[in-house]
Amino acid sequence: MAPLARSLAWLVLLLAALGSGIVHAQAFPAKPLRLIVPFPAGGPADIFGRTLAQGMAGPLGQTVVVENVSGMSGVLGVERAAKAPADGYTLALISSSAASIGPFAMAKMPFDPARDLGLVTTVVRVPEVLAVNPSLQAHTLTELVAHLKANPGKLNYGSAGPGSITHLAVELLKVEASVNALHVPYKGAAPAVTDLLGGQVQFGIFDVPVLLPHIRAGKLRALAITSGRRAATLPEVPTTAEAGYPKVLSDNWYGLVAPPALPPAVLRRIHSAAASALTSKEVAEQYAKVGGVPMPSSPEEFAAYLAHDQAKWSGVVKAIGFKAE
């Protein structure tokens, strides 16, 4: 074959390959996607995930099926997504506990969120609230701190489990306020809140939607929102910054992740669908019902947010010498 003919043949093959890649990217998705929610069905995380899945279905032109894979404080389900084929058909919702606390608190973290995951977008911010059993004579955060200082180690606080954000949020308060209290870990927020209602533990910091019905019913007393701004569902409750503890911030949050090394065109398609959902009125309204605030971002913004959040919680883990079993 003459040199010119060979060159033309190679050019034809190259154009065909490029064309095939373009068609493949344009064809995505050709089948339903799977969104792993790493917590049980029915909770706030499940609501956030299912609402996002429904919102993404239209822009993608495909159903997004939610699969609940709970375990290891939200780590197990994300691990499955991290090890799935990098074709865009498996996504996962990742929590702040798994993304920002687990890497520093767990003895054997099965993945590095910044290295072993494709970061798509932050999804939702969930304000947390510090609440006490009404039997405790504390009506403000200042009064609670004074009570803790007068009774070191005599009050109990509940959490959703060792290493959870509900655990480290109180530890952060203890460090900043120079107080002490006994940690009582539970297997999830539900049993912890049950004992908070019953007075077995005196206070705790949990997601607003978990405590909101009990606060509104007068069964628990809200002292502070551990966020930079007040919660829309509890506008009368001051923030920790307003109470004099600006570093005590423990917004819970969730993000959308995928296996690493997704084809760029596939990542853009998924991100576009997620951004469309998260900026829609329908998703905002559904999230607001459970105290969530949509927070769409670019993958680069997600990476920067994760790095900042990890820096904060790694410092808390180190300060208290915590290691999860």
C-alpha cells in the first residue's frame, strides 16, 4: 500500500474511533441508573436520595433506581459504588460522616473519598440542632455550658454512634467550651432520640428533621442550631455563633459520587442532570419538608468543600484521640 493510501486508511480508522466515542457519550444513558443510598429506607438520607433520583430521571431520560445498602455509618454502600464499573450507571450518596470523619476515625477505611471516588456534586446541607430534655434546667446554650462546668462528667449525651457527626459535634462543643460530658453511643439516631425523650441522656446534637416533631411538641427544648445560619424550620432558635461559639459548626451534608475515572462526557451528563434537579422548585420543596437545603456545586467545588470539611473533623478526631473499632 502506498504511503498516501496508508495515511488515508489510518485517518479513516481514527475518525471512526472518535466517532464511535462521541456516539457512545451521546447515547449515555442507554439503560436505568442505580443510586446507592447507604442508609436504611425511610430516613432523611433516603428521602434526599429518592428525591434526587426522581429529579434526575427527566434530564437523563432514564429511570434512576434507588438501592439502600446500609452499614458502617454510611461507608458500606459507598464502597460498592467506588468498586463498580466506571460507566456512569452506578452512583452513590455519601454522607459527611463517611466522607469527612471516617478517613480519620476508622482503623480500616476501605476507600479514600478524595482519591477513590468521582465527586459529582454536593447535594444537600442538613442543619443540626442541639437539644435538651426539658427536665434539664438549661434554656440557652450559655446556661447548658454553665451547667456542664458546674457538673463535670455528670451529664450524658447521646449520639447515633461512635465517630458519627452527632458524636463529634458534641466533642467539638466540649473542646471549644472546655466542658466535659459522658458519651452514650447508640446504633442510630432513632434509639438515641428515644432515650433523650425519656431522660436517660440529657442532651444531644442531631439533624433538625430528626428532632423537629419533638421540639414542636414541647417534648425537647432546642438551644442552638450548629450552623452558620438559622434553620428555616426553627427560625426562633439562635445559632452557635450567636451564642458565642462560632467554631461549633456541624452541618450534616450529602454529596453525589461515582466510581473514579468516569469518561468526562458521562460525568458532565450526570452532573448536568443532578444540577437541574437540585435547582428545581420540586426538589427544593421536598428537601425543605425534612429540613434540607439543596447545595449544587461543580466537581471542583465539591473537592474544595470536602478538603475543608476533612481538615476540620480530622482536627477534632485528633484532639479527642478517637478511633473507631
